[in-house]
Amino acid sequence: MDRTKIDDIYRDRVILDHCRNPRNISPIEHCDLLGDAVNPFCGDEVHFQIGLSDEVIENVRFTGDGCAINMASGSLLSEAVKGLTTEEASELSIKFVESMRKSIDQDVDQQFIGELSALISVRHFPVRIKCALLAWSALEDALSTKA
Amino acid sequence: MFDVEKIRLDFPILAKEIFGNPLVYLDNAATSQKPRQVIDALVDYYENFNANVHRGVHTLSMEATDKYEDAREKVSSFINSESSDSVIWTRNASESLNLVAYSWGENNINEGDEILLTPMEHHSNLVPWQELARRKNADIKFIPMLENGTLDMDRVDDLITEKTALVSAVHMSNALGTINPVRELGVKAHRMGAKILVDGAQSVPHMPTDVQELNCDFLVFSGHKMLGPTGIGALYVKKEILESMEPFLTGGEMVLEVSYEEASWADLPMKFEAGTPNIADSIGLGSAVDYLNVLGMENVREHEKDLTTYALNRFKNADLEGLDLFGPDDPNIRGGVFSFNTPDVHPHDLGTFLDRIGIAVRTGHHCAMPLVRSLGVAATARASFYLYNTKKEVDILVDGVTEALRYFRDGPN
């Protein structure tokens, strides 16, 4: 089998690594924002607890269940938003979702997303894009909900 | 003689490659592929016979009507219906079920009545009854399921009572492959004065069906799962019941006489077929039935039983640690449907992985959410076979799953 094809999606082992060893899963001391997202069609779910210091995201706890892309996306996101203000996190979310919705032949500015770029390759598999976006719905839910 | 390699040549799509690999199409419970003969029948209709049916005196309309009614005869014989008046065209099994829920259910299900289902129903044989029960204040009950994915038939006598108005059961489960003893359910239902509906969406394409032998009151099935086009399905209803039923949809084609004030209904079967019907696809389904008859449904069933036996063995003996294969392990009561789950790979990741090596399987809840949940999982991967599948394809599947497990467990090499 041509490994490169399947590696398009699970490339650099980033997705598999984050799926197997999700980051930021420990309980956090205090929580200001709570966010959840569930895809009833596949049963995947993502939950975030966010602790703020002033308006800066100081602590994140990610919990979830589902496929590798969903779990990796939640884990990568939890890393990416740490240290951002809630406003910056919102902007990142908008930019990321926009990038994911771009067709595969359109260039994506990968500068701003760092390790998140591993998720950008999920665009090769249109039916799996929603797996990568579930965590971002949970983030948006958290940013709009005070605990 | 059943020559699968020769059969495969009739299906143009089976020559397709997916990411450079030969297509291994194992999503037949969702829809089947179509042989050249069915595709040609559609083209032939549009090129040579296209006209509306049952209305023109012109030659084309008469030819179209003959072909259309001929297709109904074919489908009627295929299920051994006593009369083609008992066969109503619908879009699919779902529409057939809704037709029964409205046209029969509205007048025959009353407050306090019970509808008995199995836990392995497709949403299409669940939701219309939930809605009917809600409208009528009726109750829905379920025959319990055993660990091996078969019905607990010992409980059926207690569950069918004088309150039971309808027993509606899937003949072959689209998620587990279980073949249910629907004839026996019918005997028990009739003994208590209840009707029996058989959901044949997965069984009619895969085994001989004889509505007189089954003695079912209703049978529903879809054309697209049995080599026919999408958008055409059928409903069989015992004639004396059908005669007592009110129309489902009203309008053109289903009327005898219309004034500005009222209308009277056309004879069977047209009373249940409002509007210009799906002429082309009915003819296409007739052609699919011809194709299946040439092969012989006994032979189709034998071939698939053979594949099922082989696949059960391959799954059992493969290096697939922790793999859960759902459904009965006796090929005599199981169709070629394999739902499975692995602790290390989510079904969607597995589906994507298999797709990349050319294997088409379904992942998810298979439109049987309550059943899949009762298995303790959110989703499964499902491989489902048909008459053109081979043992070699079973090998490709089992090897592919083994490789996927290794990939997700150990990482890319």
C-alpha cells in the first residue's frame, strides 16, 4: 500500500501522537469558561474548561471521545490557545475554521497556526473536516459561556 | 452456474480504481451497484419509449404503459405475490412504511393498542411507528435481543397480546446481518389477531422471498439495494387489507372520477399511486429482477452464505486483537453483513484508512442508532457483501483491517 496517501492525513505523526497522548487533560484549579460540542451522527464529543487570568487563557482542560482527528484537534487546540486572550482565541478560531473550509487547491497561510497545520491536511478528506472542526465549536461555545 | 468473475463483468463500476487500487465495494447494505443490463434498460426507455403512462391513446404512451406494468408483474412474481394489484410502487422502503403507517395505521391503531418491534429496526421501521403511536396514544414494545444478536423468541408469546395490533420486524438486520424468523412471528401475530409487517429492504435483494409462504400482511423493500435504480421501491399488501385502506397521497392518476366537490378512487394498485409515477426506474427495477432471476435467488443466497462462512472464519483467525464482531456466528441465520469495532481505532479512522486502499465500507450508526448504542459503542465499521463480491475481497478486507490496527497502534512505519 502507498503509505504516503494515508500519511496525508495522519502526517508527521502529529495527529496520531496527539490522539494517543492528548495534552491538557488534567483537571484545572479554577474554571471560568465551559464549552461542549457533540456530533450526534458519530457520537464524537469535545469538552473544554478554561481558566482565565485577567482576559488571558491561563489553563485549559480538554476532554473528549471520538476518532483520531477529533481527539488530535482538541489536543492541538488546547495547546494553541494557551496564553492567548479570549479575543485572540476567537480570532484564531475564525481564521482556522476559514482555512479548513478552503478548497484543497487554495493556499492556506500556515504561519499563524504552527502545529495546527497538521489539521489543515484533513482537507484532503472532505468528509472528515467536520471531525477536525468539532473542537473549535466547543471552543466557541466556551468563549461565549461564562461558567 | 454461478460464476462470480463473469458476473463482475456486467458491473461497469467494479472496474474502477480508488487511489490506484481496485475498488472493493463492501457497502451493499447501503446501496448495490448496477449491472449494464439495468443501466441499458434506463437508456432504452428514455431513447425509445418515453411517454406518460395510463393516459395517452398514442403508441408511445401505450408502449410505456406496457413496459411499466410489465415491470410491476415482474416484481410481483419475484416475491410470489398472488396478484400484481397488491404491489404498490413507492420511492423506497421508507416511503412504503410511511404509507402503511398513514393509510392503514390511522384507521387501525387505536388508543392503548400496541405495536411490537425488534430492537434492530432501521430508523425507517421505528420513527413512523413512534409518530403514529404519539398521534394515537398507542404503545410501542420491543422483543428483547440476546447477546448473539438474535431475538429472544421465548419472550414473544408473552409480548403479543390482544392489545397488539401490529408486529413489524426487519427480516435481515442492516447492522448485524441477523436473519429474523419473521414467518414464526407472523404465525404468532395472526394467532392474536395482529398484523405482521416484514421489512425486506435487506432480505429481498439477498434471498428468495415468497410472501405467500411468509404469510405476511405487508412487505416493504427498495429497488436500489437489489441492483435497481435509486428512487424506486415497493410495498406489498395482502389484497383484502389493501382494499380496505384509504389512499396515502391524492391527486392525479389515483382517481376514477372527479367533480369540483369530490372524487372517487381508482382501482388497485393505482389508488395508492398519485401523480406521474417513476416510470423509468420501475422499468429499471424490472430489469434488475430479470437479472436476479437468471442468476437464481437460491444461488445468490448460497454464494453469500459461502462468503459469510469464509469471512466469519477469516475474522476469527486473523491477528485482530480486541476486535468485536457483532451479530450471530451461524451463517444459516446471518446475511453477509459484518459490523465490527476495535478498541484501538475509531471506525471513522478505519473507514478513511480502508478507503485509501480502495475498500468502501460504511462507518457510523447505520440508521439504527438505538441498536448501535445498545452494543455499547457510538459507531461501528460495517462491511456488507453482495452477489459480485469474492473471497479475495474478504481477504483484502481482513488484511486491510489488520494493517489499519497496526498502523494506528504502532504508528506509520
